[in-house]
Amino acid sequence: MLLVRLELIGCRMKAVLSLLMSVVTFAILATSLMAWVHAFKRLMAGQPIIEDERTGVVPWNWFMLLVVALTFLVVIGGCQLVTMLLLGLDPGEFDPKSATPFQHFAVIMAFSTGMLISTAIGYGLVWSMTRCPFASLGLSLSKIRVDARIALVAFAMLIVPTLLCQLALVQMLPASPEHPFVKIVKDSQNGILLWCIAFAAIVAAPMSEEFLFRVMLQGWLERILVPPSFAATIPTGDVADIQALKTSESSATLNGVSAEPLPPPDQGNPFLSPHDSAMPHASLESAITNMSTGQRQYRGVVNWLPILISSTLFAMAHLGQGPPPIPLFILAVGLGYLYRQTRRIWPSLIVHALVNSLAVAQLVLMSAGVLES
């Protein structure tokens, strides 16, 4: 009788989880559709999806980036090495397939601890070498509520194309190796390991990877690849200048002041050459329009180079962890855009954590038998 009741409770729990999963999926799809429609409307109107808040370049150089990257390698590797030695394991012969659940737990926690320690040391090193404000490190909390709202919408916008791309690749390509965390959970069916993996995926990985790939790497790439004159987006630069010019002229007319353009500053200048004085004086609007037409495409490519490079390296760093890294590249481009526009780590970090939370939720549902592998 007790077994029958337990089975009945289990069936009800599965039904509730399935219903909850359907509701969440519908909410994500609806939010994604509405957000993309709004984004396309802004793009068609000549506006960026998210307003550009960049005010300058980051203060660190290639040497500081190299020091931080080496710090990550040494600290994470050192934490795992010490853990394996304490467990009596040979680091060169460690086989995850034959490891016990406790050994998996210890190694994963060592990896997570190493990532968090590396991030803290990295922030400390950069601050000690540059004495820059926390805002330059992406740690400003002045708009944390706005950042959270941006992240929720961005998550819905990014997760749909990312998962669709992953699904298409899984269907088209031969069977790819599973993510190590998925194999561990399936083989061990250990609840403690699941919590350990959740901490690594939702807390440690987003904090460390967003700092390393977005703040440090992408920030430095923007410093060396994007000229200061190209930092602002086109809609908030050239077009804004034209609109400001028209607005000032309209205001002057309404206030009873003549809106006739001022004469060229060189008119009547005795030192001006006859050739130059004979040339027509181009208006500010035509000059800005001509400049934006000639440089629009080039400026757009240059603005996206740091994002594309950092996203490629981010995807390559996850090789061998599940399907091909193309879906991760799509996700990373979105994360890089969030950081570039806001200059704060929180939007991309929250989106990263939400994406990994969804993956952990899938593991939980697989363990409960609600989802198939």
C-alpha cells in the first residue's frame, strides 16, 4: 500500500513538474518574441537595442591581461592538484569514469573554489596596478535594478536561438560527447553532487568567465581595436548631432530669433587663399551625413571585432563540453553586446547564470525521470 502511494505521489510530482516546465517554456518564448520585435523596431528606427553607456576605455593593458590569465591557470590548477594529492590520487592518471562520488565532489569543489579565488585575485591585481574606480571594472551597482531587468529580457532573447542552434546541430551532426557534469549526474545519481554542480555552474563559472572574457579580454580588445571616435554608436553620435542642430534652429525660430545660419568663420579673412574662399561652404548637416555614410559600415565592423574575438575564444574554451561550440558562440556574442553597451558586468553575468540554471534544471528533471537524456 505504501509503495502504491509513493508511486502515486511520484506521478503527481512528475505531472506538476511537466506543467511547470510547459508554463516556463511558454513564458520564455512569448517574452523572446516580444523582445525581438521591439529590438527590430529600434534597429529600423536607427537606434541601438540597448543604449550605449560607454564613457571611455579600460585602463589595463596586455601585460595585466596576461597576468590575470596566468593567475587563473595557476590557481585553478593548483587547487585541483592539491585536492587530488590530499585524496591520494595521481593527477596524471585520474579517470573521472572510475572516480567515486566523493572524489567527484572534491574535484568539482576545488575547481569552483579555484575559479572564485582567481576572480578575486584578478580584480585585486587590476585595481592595485591601475587604481581605477570600481565602475571601470564593471562593478558599478548604481543601476543594478535596471541591469536585472535587462538581463531577464536578454536571457529570453538569447536562450531561444542558442537552444535552436544546439538542437539543429545535435540532429545534423554525429553524436557528440556529453558534458562531463551530465555524465557524472547520470552515472552517480547523487543529490549532493547535483548541488555541487549547481554551485559550479550557476555561481563560480559565470563570475569567473564574465570577468575574464568580458571585462578583461573584451575590454582590452576594445581599447586596442576601437578608436575613441568610434566608441559611440552611430545613432547616438552622427544622427544625434543632426537632430541637435535641427532642434536648436527650431528653438531659435520659436523664440523670435532669426534662425538664419551664421556666415562662415573665414569670411573676410585676409589671410584666406582665393582658392579656399571660392569653395562653397558645406553645411554641418551635409558634412555629418557624408561622414556617416562613408564610415558607417567600417565603424560597425570595428565596433563588433572585440565581441567576435572574445566570443570565439569563449566558445573554444568550452570545446569537448557537449555539442559543438557554435551555440555558445551565439550566446557569447549576446553577452559581449550587453557588456559593451552597459559597461557593467551584471547583465551578462545574470544571463550567464540563468542559462546555466536552465541546464541544471534539465539535469534535475532528467534525474526525476521527467525528461529523457
